[in-house]
Amino acid sequence: MDAQIAQQTWELENNVIPMDTPPSVAKPKADPTADAIFYYDEAAQVKFQQEKPWANDPHYFKRVKISALALLKMVVHARSGGTIEVMGLMQGKTDGDAIIVMDAFALPVEGTETRVNAQADAYEYMVDYSQTNKQAGRLENVVGWYHSHPGYGCWLSGIDVSTQMLNQQYQEPFLAVVIDPTRTVSAGKVDIGAFRTYPDGYKPPDDPVSEYQTIPLNKIEDFGVHCKQYYSLDITYFKSSLDTHLLDLLWNKYWVNTLSSSPLLGNGDYVAGQISDLAEKLEQAENHLAHSRFGPLITPPQRKREEESQLAKITRDSAKITVEQVHGLMLSRTFFSILYANPTDLSYSHLSQNHLLTPNQWLKVDFGVLAATLMSEMIHCRKETLMESGSLFMIPIF
């Protein structure tokens, strides 16, 4: 019951869409046609690759559909790397202007805090894994690669852009996915982005960025130089009856790691870095404002708008840090309340009892009830926070 509640909450937070409806009295069996997304039509895929519609339209692919199983695999892998970047590949197919990611697997690569490099053994592993999959009846081809950006957002660096352009040149259709495991733990929702690069010489339309994201000051230059060389795709998630069992097995591992970790303690270095980065941005903005006072008496409108925009971004960054810390405090408060509660009656009314449990009492604890109470308490805290703040910010949970 505990894992089921947590899994349902995670699916709700990440908008995982079920592909089929559960059986009912009027319809005792689930609709088998709902699992049609898992059917691989090899002839149709070959025909699509021969037509190459993306060659005439650099912005042809607009959507990405990721299975909940593949998403959870990538998140677990990214979190296992900590502050070190990890890398893996995604398998799937295409459907019109959408790339469907059915599965993902990790690669044995050497990573650092800023880059990840695949060596000869990784390429050998790729080939062996793909061949074994096909022998087992999984005919999906590799449709992209994923890697992590621990603590600095989902975007493509200069090295990432070069790698993706090379992949799109020889392995189309190909997708790049970036996951930030640190911000995922802090926010409670998977921080992910899907991207494709433009061909050489293509000048994209000057469209405004659709969604603001926090970029560390030491990464802004790399982000700004290459941000016009790729575009992001809309991401949706799905699950079906065929992968429910595997998803449940993998979720148990993810849920245990979530229960045993604290966003405040585990991400201490990340939070300190965020605050330090925010202080540097404030100092930079202050210097710009001070410099403008000694310039012309009337500040040009364009420059004034840029300064206001910079301050607005700093305000967003500070609000984001605050929300993440509130989320961590809520989780810590919930753990404290439950661990000091009566193990035989873990209802919400008993969470205020400060009775330290003895080892013999811990042996009698129903951890299923404990975890379920944890989720109920977190939801209760979330409602209180939203009511007190007037729904100004939405506090995400695991």
C-alpha cells in the first residue's frame, strides 16, 4: 500500500498518462488495443527513415513521449551518479512528429562534474545490448541519448551540441535528453528536458524562450553561446498494463532511496552553491545599476528593461530556492513526527506524540502504514502551505 500511494503521487506530479483503462464490472478485461503503442512496425519505421521528412524541416519533431518505466530508469541512474554526470541510451520508435521512448539503459562511461565521455568499452556494450535486445524480441532501435546535469539545469552545453549534431548527422532520428537529479530531489518533480539541434548554417526564428530556468553564473556564457543551436520538444509520459509489473519492481528501489534521503542534508552543497551563485548575480546587478548612475542622466529604455529583467530573474531564483527549502523542511518535519509517534497507531492525530521508540517497538512497526502516513502528512502540509501563501507557489512533493 505504501509504495502504491507513493507511486501514484509521483505519477500525478509528473502527469503520467495511462494508456488503458482499468477493468470494470461492465468491461471485465482491459482494452488490449490500448497497448498498441508498444507494437513495433518495422516496415513502417524503415519507410519513415527512407522518406526523411526531417531533412526538409529542421523543426519537424515537436513532441516526445516517454514511458514511465524509461523515465524512472533514467532518474534512478542519474541519482546514482550524485554530482558526477552519467550517460545512457534510449530505445523506441517514431510516430509522425513524435519520438516515442520505450526503454532506456545505462552506459559504463567515465564522467566528471561537468562532462561525460564514452570510451571503447561503452561502444562495445552498446552493440552487445542492442543485439541481445533484438534476440529477446525487443526490436526498437536507439532513438537518442540521455545524460545528467547535476545541479545546473536541463540544457545543452557546447560539447553536448557537438555530440548531438554528430548523432543527428549519422543516426537520425536522434534525440538528446538531459536530467538534473539534484533539482529533481529538491523539487520532488523530475527536472528533464528533450532537445534536437539545428543543422549547420540554419538560422532559427528569433522566438522568446518559452520557460525560464535557473542557470548558474559560471554556466551562463556556455548556455548563451549555444542556446540558438537547438530547440526543446514537448514531453509527455505514459504507462500501460504491459510495463506495470516492471514499473512496480523498479519503483520499490526508487521509493526506498527517497525515504532514506533528506533534501536538506543530501543537497547541502547544492543549496550552498545556489545561494553563492545568487549572491554573485546580485553583486553583478548592483554593479550594473551603480554604473548606470554615472552614465547619462536618462537611462536608455532598452538598457532599463534589461536591468529590470535581470532583477526579475534573480527574484525568481531566490523564490525557487525558498520553495525547495520549504519542501525539505516539510519532509524533515514529517519524518520527525512519524519516528517519534506511537508505532501501533500512526494516524495523523498521534503524530504530535513525542515518544521515542525502543528497539522492540521498532520490530512491531508496520512500515507500510508508516510510509502511507508519511504521504498523507506531506499532502496535509502541502495544503497548509498553499492556503497560507494564497497559492502563490506550488510546493511539490515526492
